[in-house]
Amino acid sequence: MTQPEELYPEPVIGFLEMLWGRGWLSPGGPDELARLLEGEDLRGKHVLDIGCGAGGIDCLLVSEYGAARITGIDVEASVLEAARTRIREAGISEHVELMQVEPGPLPFAADEFDVVFSKDAIVHIPGKHELGRDVFRVLKPGGRFVASDWLMSHDGEPSPDMQAYLASEDLDFGMASPRLYADALEQAGFVDVALTNRNAWYRDQARRELALLQGELHDAAIAELGYEIVDHNIQTWGLMIKVLETGEHCPHHVRGRKP
Ligand SMILES: C[S@@+](CC[C@H](N)C(=O)[O-])C[C@H]1O[C@@H](n2cnc3c(N)ncnc32)[C@H](O)[C@@H]1O
């Protein structure tokens, strides 16, 4: 059987970690994680991390936030391999189980998790309503859904600038609007649904990332990853900043509670 091409092979992991930190395939680092988890209590909890990537966040969920057990799922073997190494290095392997899953329904029984967490991964999952129902199913009553994700300000045809950005990213992004997200969670049965627009923060952060790519990190990134990858990403960041500036690309924090 031929495997689908990985979107996050080793060189992409290397590039993103150079920019965002070891084990991180999304922006913001520990500070942004702290903002996402403000008011949440993970101590002693069993957390499902959808799209755990290279595992940097799972290390912090255990070491800084006191989660008792993390089940990290991802569709790609390379990121899980990287995660295994990061988690072993952090000395928290007994708290974390990693699973490679197929895209589709979550392979868990009802009421298994205290918290379902995800950072910047649900953008890869097209059916937000199906996912909302499935997350609701696997959460225990009283359980929390806490996610950060990359949204688009509307559900219509992406603007030409957005299309240029998406083509340059070349990821299987299925961006949805805040309205659609909220509807997916409310229809699934979640209460206290809350969305927080992180556009202004990421717009400024992305400008800093581009400056790093063009300056401080430039030569080291080329030495590690080659000119082509770095140059392509500089172009992609330029296109992304355009749609962050118009507000069409609008990362959000998304929360809900299963009654
Ligand atoms: C932008 S990365 C974020 C990784 C990690 N959450 C972080 O913030 O560092 C998105 C991750 O979602 C994973 N992914 C894509 N589709 C998925 C799916 N259907 N189920 C679970 N993970 C998925 C990708 O393989 C990738 O590791």
C-alpha cells in the first residue's frame, strides 16, 4: 500500500523547530500556551491532544500543568517519532502515550477524557461538525475542550490573497469561520462556547518570525535546510502576513464544556 505523502517530513519539522522551538510545530511557545490554558486546571487529568505533532506541548502539559496522562494522536509517523524523542528527553514517557491514527472518527470509547486539547491541528480536519460531535462523545461529563486553531474570517471563497497564501503553504488546510466553529460545538451539545480572536497577536508575531528568517536565523537555516526551503518559507510568510493584516486569516482560541 502506498503511504500518503507526509506534510511534516523531517526537514519541515527541522525548519519549524528552528523558528518555534524544539518540539513545537506551531507558533507562540510557552507564553501562548499559558494564554490558551488560562483558567484551565489540568492537574491529575487525562488529556487527549489531537494533532500532537513533535510533542513539545505534551512535555509542558505534564511538567508545567500537572496533567497525569496524555494521549497524543497524530496522523504522521515522522512527527510521532520526533515526539517520542522529545518526550523521552523530558523524562515523562510514563505519562504520555502516542498513537498514529487515520483521519476520521476518534478511535476512543465514550467518556474517556477529562480534557480534549489541540493546538493548530484541527485546521487539517475538514468536518468541524463531525469532529465537534466526536470530541463531545469522548469527553467525560463536565469535560473541557480547549483548542487553538487557524480560522478564516468567513466561509466563502478565499480571497485571491488567501488563495495565494494557501497555495504557497501547500498544506491540506480546511479553514472555517468562527461562526461555523461555534455552531459545530453548540450543535454537538457544548455549553460555555467561547472563541477569542488571536489575529492581532499572530500578525505581530508573524512579522517577527519573518524578520528572524530574513536576519538572525537566515544563514543557520540555509546551512541546516538548504536555500530552497528557506526561500520558499520567506515567500510563504510574506503571503501569510498579508492575510493576517486584512484579518481574513484569524487564529482563535476555542473553548467549550460538556455539561
Ligand atoms: C501545525 S502542526 C501542530 C502540532 C502541535 N499541536 C504543535 O502545536 O506543535 C499540525 C499537526 O496536526 C497533525 N494532523 C493533521 N491531520 C490530523 C488528523 N486528522 N488527526 C490528528 N492529527 C492530524 C499533523 O500531522 C501535524 O502534526
